[in-house]
Amino acid sequence: MTSPRRGVYPGSFNPPTIAHIAIAEIAAEQRGLTSVTLAVSRVALAKESVVVPDFDDRIAVLENLVDEHPLLELFVTDLQLLVDISEGFDTVILGADKWHQIQDLSFYADAAARDDAMRRLPTPTLFPRSPHPVDPAMALQLTPEQQALIANVSSSAARDGNLDFMAPHAREFDARSGAWTDRSRYARYRSAGS
């Protein structure tokens, strides 16, 4: 019997989108993964100012999401560096933009620390993000439809009002609370005690 293969997909998932789900499913299929763990840092590196929606509300949406997708798991952590978050996993799932970003020296004491962190990462599984090139050996192989979904759907666009981009639980929560699309309504929702 072969050992389970586990992937980790770090992100803020603010909000989780239909592309996040598709990427996890594609990565699992192409990399032979038995699970994909959505890893969320309580304070995401380089996103320290994210306070809306409330962290607990975002996690509750993700908990509902993973409950409906047997492939998915959730890991909430105080860790910030990808090399620490992904320790013990078989692959780390990243966009090409994040892959290039984590090689930026500004996140490390020096080049030697960066190179050590990159060596300690599990095998990367990368999905395209323009304009960053992807090594074919690390890249997911996507159909044109999958490429279009991943290229066009983003959490930023969902927050800007493209509600169809949100994963269903996020869309439902936003409809109730305005969590991502209406800050004043969300403030009222929070002050009313949820």
C-alpha cells in the first residue's frame, strides 16, 4: 500500500474562489494527492493589514467549504514563511506570481537564507499567473477552459463585486453580511453580534 500524498495550498483565501477549488482538484489529480490542505496564516506575510472580514468569519467560511469537499482540509497557523507552513507535505501549490515573490531577497536575511529556504520547500506545483513564466516540470497541465478560469478568477475581482467568482459558501456569507463587498453593511452585521 502506498503512503498518502499530501499537498498544501497556502493563501489568505479572502474570499475563497471557484478557482481555488479548481486548482486544488487539478493539483490532486495531476500529482496523485490524497488531500490538499488550505493553509491560512493568522497574520499573512506581506498582508498584515487585512482585517476585513474578521479572521474568524473567514475561517468559518473555509470550514464550511472543506466540510463539503472531502479532498480539502484546513490548517490555521501562526507560521508565516512558506517553507515553515509546508514542512512535512509532499508538494506546495502556488501561483507562478507567488513562486517568484518568495524568491525575493526582501523576505530573507540574505541570499544564503533564501537559498536554504528554497531547498527545504517540498516539490512545487505551480499554476500560471501572468506574466510569470513557469518551469514545465513544476507546472500543472491545464486545458484551455482551466487556464481561462485560473487566469480570470481572483479574490480581488470577487471583492470588487464579481460574486460568481466566490466559492458558494463565501457568496452565501457575503449575501448575509456584506463581508467582502459592503464594508458598512459588514460593520453593522458584526456590531449586531452576527
